[in-house]
Amino acid sequence: MVIYRCCVQIRDGDDPDQLGLQSGIVPGGQYLSATVHGPQPAAYALLTPTFEQLRRSGDRDDTRPSIEYYRGHDRIDLLMPLQG
């Protein structure tokens, strides 16, 4: 089973509990990274193959989540956690 989470920054006055949302902290540690460039939604097709390439480049830590960081409409940073 794959679990997908969406993360946002909490602002003053936000009440995640009132909205029924969970809060947490992304675990630290070393990550391999890659950047996908291109317009969305076409760039989405590059996410899976890019993560597969990262997986071939290092030992993934399956206890921590991989991260897709959407920096803009044409740039997505991908981070794969490495075993420590």
C-alpha cells in the first residue's frame, strides 16, 4: 500500500485539529535529490522514472518518506531518503 501525504506550512491562527488534519515533522537525515523541469502536467510523467533512477543510485530508507517539493509551475525537486 502506498501512502500519499500533502504537507503545508502552518500559519498563525491555523487549527489543524479543528479541521481534522494530522500534523507531524518530516524526519531529518540524508536524502538523494533530483530536479524535474518542465510544464505541468507533462512533468508529472517524469516523477516515477526519476525516483526509480534515485533508487538505483543509493540505498533507500523505507522508514522515511520520499518528498516531492513543488518549487514552481515548472520545477519539482525530488528527494529520496538514504539509509544512515
